[in-house]
Amino acid sequence: GAGDFKGTKANRRFLVACEIRNTEVSYVAGLKQLVWFVCNRLMYLEATSSSNLNLPPHLHVFLVSARQILKLNSRLLTTLSQRLDKWYHQQPLGDVFSQFGPLFKVYREYASNYAQVLRT
């Protein structure tokens, strides 16, 4: 009946929300590795007086952007997890992306420097 369809639709909606969160978990884990093992080490080497690394400006912007993206996506993951922990069949989720949307402009800098970083 109609109740079965509503339950199925609600279940699918929950499964989609879980998939979004699980994807974000994987993405944040990858970002942590990038930041911890690459960005932080290169920036440390650049900052130490004994090093003569001289990172190109576009690479420095890329490294800083990666750190900012990690912070942003970690906050997004926390917010998504909080929503899923208190899930009910009409739980809003789109507002989370509306709230974070303007903050995703950091990806512009990251993406615009990505091609140059690959050539470095």
C-alpha cells in the first residue's frame, strides 16, 4: 500500500544520506593523508632556515588550500554525522549543503593551481 512505498522511500533517502556521509569519511581520510604526509612536511621544510626548498608560489597556495579544504570537509563531515545520528524520515539535509556552499570557494584556488602543481 501507500504506507509501504513511503517506508521504502524513507529508507532509500536514509541510505542515500548514509552514502553521502560514507563518501565524505573516505574523502576526509584521503585529505588527512595529503595534508599530514605532504603539505605539512613541505611547509615545515620551507619554513626551516636549514632548508633551501623555495617552493613556487602556486605550490604554496595549493598546500595552504589543501589544509583549508581538510578543515572545511571535516566540519561538513561532523555536521552530516550529527544529522544522521538523529535521523528521522523527514530529516532535512539540503540545508547543510546550502550552509557550506559559500565556503566551497576555497576549491577554486585549489583547482586553479592544481594543473601547475602537476607540472612542478
